[in-house]
Amino acid sequence: MHPQLAADLARLPELLEETRQRAVAFLAGLDERPVVPRAATERAAERAGGAPAGPSAGPPLAEEGGGIPAALAEFAERWEPRLSASAGPRYFGFVTGGATPAALAGDWLTSIADQNSNSSLDPAGQQLERETVGWLRELFGLSAAHRGTFVSGATMSNTVGLAIAREWLGERLGVDVAEDGAGALGKVQVLSGSAHSSVAKALSVLGLGRTALRPVPVLPGREAVDVAALERALAEADGPCVVVANAGTVNTVDFDDLRAIAALRERYGFWLHVDAAFGAFAALSPEHEHLVAGLDLADSVCVDLHKWLNVPYDSAVQFTRRPDLQARVFQNAAAYLGPLSDDPDLVHLTPENSHRLRALAAWFTLRAYGRAGHREIVERCVAGARALGEQVARIDGLELLAPVRLNVVCFSLTADPTPERLAALAADLADEAFLTPTRYAGRPALRAAFSNWRTTEADVRRTARALAQAVRKLTA
């Protein structure tokens, strides 16, 4: 054994304790550290203005590493100060959760156990994953007809769901796509009102092409699909197609009428995939559960877990009613892998031959806090978004661009809302809160997404004050 490895092993308990102390200090400082360090926001503003990002070069790899103490020391000096407070209560960019205490404990144990949970030859990992998937299925109101698998995030969940849809298209057309390739299908149509960018990415990966995605008109002033326009598109389609419905759009958290869309399936042959990356969590709130009515009618469903379940990156789940088609796509034949049976090993259900025991962090937080604990997180986030929306509406120089339907506040400057000015506003705010840019109805905008378990009313007030100050500075 290399001497430095042996030395670290001999001192492992005390070195892990030193690491724990650093981790505790980092978490304790989340509330006061810059949400995004100033250098990072300035670089982002430069990119918004068209300046190239350029490469980031570091020191060369040392011949002798110095062990854990040297790595901890250099991390503390060079990297920790650059890290954002993305696990903290005022990181409203993208749709980013944190890690509940239980999820953090589960994630630590995931690394300790270091399981590859894909095979029945070593079954505990996939047994735990299946139990966790069952809990999640109940949480989102899905029936036992849906089977689920953990994946890395919403993009992979959408990709797996659309891969199953691709196989279903082949089944309808009498071709074997898994064997003969996507070219056997000919031209494919994927219809959606406000598809997330990951859908086009998935279509590119799957060989169907980004141009397969055909936008369908949305309702006036909404991001929800016009069901009548969708029916016209289905009537005009040449052969079976795929419909991607949305349960929570990124900009305004708008929801398609899932029951109405599913009803069209009785007259037109299509596969219904629902992107419910974070919108599925509306099912936890009695006030909002109607938004996901009909989710169980989908043929495949995408739900991201490192968003509103507040488990560490990376974690998502993919559900489908057709696990047989899923296994046809992703089956992997090798003597050391489990058999492809009616209940196939997880290795036959996703692109990954290996994946870490992602389910353990989710198992921990679900076991620790139950439905009630996670309902409270959802409802507190929704209340926070509403409160910030009300504050934005009162700030001179800002205007809401859409109602706060769930957990996202979408707004812009009332005067001269250019991407550059909005980037400057976000950069000036970044010590206190992090917001990300978007474009809604053709207009540059900012959005604040509430999905972190730590966020409180005090964080909303603090963000509103900082936002008002930044607007006054920008418009002075």
C-alpha cells in the first residue's frame, strides 16, 4: 500500500472528524455567506454581455499528494470560498433544494457503504430502492400500475421516459427500434405546449432529433397547452406520436390539464409523457393537489428529487406503466448481470450499468419526516413565493409577469428590461439572494424558485429588502 494511503487509513477516524467539523462549519455559515460569491456573479454578468468565459487553469497534479490533510487544507484555501450557498435558504436560482438533515445523513452513509445497487446478485441496494420508489409512488398519488427507477436528474428521467415512448412507437408501427434503430420509425412527432429544454436534448440523444418536437399553441397569457389546439395537431398527425405534458413549467409553474389530455388518448393513439420535475410535489398540498389530477393516467412520468424532496444532487425518479418496453430498450446481456425476467434488475432499466445507492438519501428523509414533514416544506415554500410576489408587486421599477401559482416568482424591470440590466440587478443582489434569468412571453425576466427546506419568512423579507435596494441603485 502506498505510504500516504496507509497513513490516512491509520488516522481515518480523526481525519473524518476533521472533515465533519469543516462540514458543520460550512452548514452553520450558510445563512451569512454570500449566496453566490461576487467573482462568480461578475463572470456571469460578463457572459450575459457577450464576453467569453475562457478556460480556468489550475496547478499541475503533484507527484506526491500529501494525503487528506493536504487536500483539506488546499480545499479550504482555494475552493471553499468560491462555493455558493446553494444549500441555503436564499438560493432561488434554477429550482434547487437543499438537503434535509436526514437526507444528508443518508447521503453520507451512501458513500460509506459504496453500493452499486443494480444487481440481484448483490440485492440489498435494489431492494431498498424499490421500497423507496413505492413510497414515492404513494406520495405523488400514482397507482401500483406505475413502476419506478432512480436516475440522476430530470434530464435523464425525461430521456428514459421518451426512450420508452420511442419503443412504444415501434410497437405501434410494427418495428423493433431497440434492435434496428430510430431510423426504422421514420419521421416522429412529439407534441408539447411548453416543453422543458431537456426534452429537446433527450430527443437529440435518442436519435429522434430536436426537430421532432412540435410546439403546440398555449392558452392566452399562460404556459399551459391549449387542449383544443392539441387535438387539432393530433388529428393532423400522420401516425402515432408522443405528447409531452407539463405539470409545472419552469417560468410560471403552469400545469396542463392532464385529465383532458389523457381523454384525447381514447381517440388518438399517442404516448403521454408528463414532465412533473417539481410540479408533482403539488400532490402533497390539499390546496394544490388538483393541479396534478390525472398524473396517474400518464404512460411515463418524470420527477426530480434534488429539487423539492431536498435530497443531495444527483437524484430523480422515472415512472412508467410499461416496464416491459423499458427493459427492451435498456437490457444488457452479460454473464455477470442478473437475468432479464418479469421483474428485471435495475441494470436493465436505465442507461447506467452502475449507479450509486441514490435511493438511500430519499429513504432517510421520507422515513424521518414522513408525508407530513414534506407537506410542510412544500406549503412553506408556496407561502414564501406568494409573499415575495406580493413584495415584488410593491417595488417601484419591478412588475410581476405572471401570477404566483405555486413556488416560482417571475418578474422583470418595468423600464428597459434588457438581459444586461437584469444580469446587473441579479449580480448586485447575489450576496443576499440568487436569482436566475429567463425569458417569458418574449420578455427578459428574472425568476425566484422556492424549494429549499430552510427558507423562512425572514428570508423572504431579507430578499425583498435587498431587491428593493438593488432596483433603486440600478434605476438611480
